[in-house]
Amino acid sequence: MLNHYETVFILTPVLSDVQMKEAVEKFKSILTENGATITNEENWGLRKLAYPIQKKSTGFYSLLQFDAEPTVIATLETQYRRDERVLRFLTFRLDKYAFEYAEKRKSVKSKEVKEN
């Protein structure tokens, strides 16, 4: 059975835009290779951290929403831990209310993009 998941990860700020996009593509390919379907991707850009992590005060935030089997999460999080570019990550399963909210947020974002 496929569940709805959302993962947010913070990449180290010393990366160039190309390196950051390469890291995001790496995690997306890990998901798709393991049978996940990516439903939404958001790049939140360089943001200030609430507290220093590894002596860094900023990081590149990225969000991926996907549908996958529960076994895929262990593989993804192992790759997060192995990649030294990742400062922090959080992956969680969306319940029906969180999924509805995520869909609503996604539709609002797409309307904003179409207007611009």
C-alpha cells in the first residue's frame, strides 16, 4: 500500500546552485528508483537556521512530497545520513488531514505561478 510522505532536508550553505540542484536530483532519483512517485517539489532557498548546526547559521531548504511504500523511507534516510551535504532531514507520513492541506497548498502555489 502506498502512503503519502513529505520530506524536508537542509543542505549545507557552501554549495553552489548547481551542487544544490544535483543533491536534490540525487534524492529524487533514489525515490523514483525505489518505486516512489514524486507529487510535489519545492525549493525554499537559503534560509537562516533557528540555531547553528555544524557551525553554520544558514542552509538550503528543500521539500519533496511523494507516494511510496513504507520500506522506501529507510533507504532514503540512509542516503541522507551518508551524504555530508545534508545538515538535517525530517520525513513523515501525511495523515488524511495533512494530505488535504498539502494538496490545497500545492494548488494555491500553482495558481500563484500561473498569475505571474
